[in-house]
Amino acid sequence: MIISGGFNIYPREIEEFLEEQPEISEAAVVGVDDPIRGQVPVAYVIGREGFNPALVEARCRSAFASFKVPCKFVAVDALPRNALGKVQKHLLSKQCG
């Protein structure tokens, strides 16, 4: 769970929405530190052809409250996984900036 400005954000909700978009094959949402809000969501996505972060952000803005919209969309080639295939979200901000 991400706590942003006193609001609870469940990453899975955002991830499921992002993975429904035709230009995204996989997504992981993590909270990154923010001096004002505490944490803000950032989406790490594996994009398909035609991935446009601005377009995806606009769709998120129409679907979610403003505090749930990822502040940044980072395109990655692969999400870090453990031996069982689970995404290791704690490694995303370290490996992907």
C-alpha cells in the first residue's frame, strides 16, 4: 500500500487498469518518496508498440482520483522477478531510476 498525502493507494488497482491498456503488456506500481505527499505512485511498464506515456496518463486521469495517477511512467524491458516469478518491486527504483 502507498500512503500519499494521507490517502491509501492500492498499487494492484492501478496495475490492473494499466494492463488493460492495449499498449501495455505488464505493469508494476510502487511508491517513491516525495517531500510533500510522503509517497507518490510511479508506474514501471513493459510497453508494446505505440506506447505513449501522455496518452496512458490521460486515461488514468479519467479513471482515477488525482492522487492515484502515477506521477511518472517508466518504460522497462523487463520487471525484476525472484525465482518463483514474483515481481520484486523493491528493486525497481534501484535498477530503473
